[in-house]
Amino acid sequence: MKISAIYSVLSILAIAAFISCATIHPNEKKLVGTWKTVSAEVYTETPAPAPAATTAKKTSVTPPDSAKASNAGRQITITPAEAEKRKSEVLNRILKAELKSTMRITIVDKKTKVFEKFLPEKTIKGTWKMTKKGTVITTKEMQSDRKIVMNLLSITDSTALVIEHLQYGDLKVKFVKEK
């Protein structure tokens, strides 16, 4: 008698916990729709210290396999300043593309959430989920399985402010919802 009562109470608690986990967060409801980028900027949390001229080390990099045959087996020497310059150039290209992009977020059902980002030269499609009590959006691209993490700083029914953590640096992006 007591064991069956304990099992029934535990099963009711497990079902209640499962149902409460399957609910949609209010921020997820606000995110659904088509968003247009209004502004974007390179985001640095703390100012980078100035590199010392005497401690500049050269690093050796082998070109990728897709490089021309004339570069096969050749080592390229890059200083940290050159590597930082290339990184900032790539980040600036990403920033320009971000300013021209549109993002569409949909929820098909409680488990399937679709993310599409329309850039000038391509469309990125994938899935997304919200974590950390509705403050972090993690997207996973379908084609490359690459993950992009976005911290949600603020969201209203018409605007969203996020920090996109990319491979080359962070971008602070403001979106406006299209009607």
C-alpha cells in the first residue's frame, strides 16, 4: 500500500517536472518573427593591452590543402601583428555583411526551432535553442554543424540587442522586428 502510494506520488512529480521543462520561455515567444539589422559594431569587453614591440614572436603557418600547387610545402611566417590585422579584416567583412542581413526565427513545435539568416551572398539555415534562463541563444548550422552563440542583452516586442560570439571576435548587433 505504502509503496504504491510512493510510486504514484513520484510519477506525478516526474510528469509535472517534464511538463514544466517543455514550456516555451517568454523570450522565445518574443524572438519569433523576421528581424532586420539596424546597427552592428565590433564588441570588445575589455580594452586590449598594447602589444610590446620587443616581445613580437613570429609564428609559422602551413597553407591549407586548397592552396595553389606552387605553395605546397612552403611555410608562411606571420607576426602576431599581421595575424591580428587579418583577424580584424575578416571581422570587418563579417560586420558589413551583418549590416545587410535579415534573420527569421520560427518555432515549428516545442522541439523544432528553425533559424534562417539571409546574408547578401548566402543563406544560413539551422536550428536554435534558448538556454540560461532565456539569455543565451545557441544556433547550429545545418550544413556545417558550426555553432554560433548569442547573448541576449535586451529584448522587447520590436527590438533585440545581442552579442554574437564568432570565431574572429564578438559583434554587438541591434535588430528591429519587421511587421
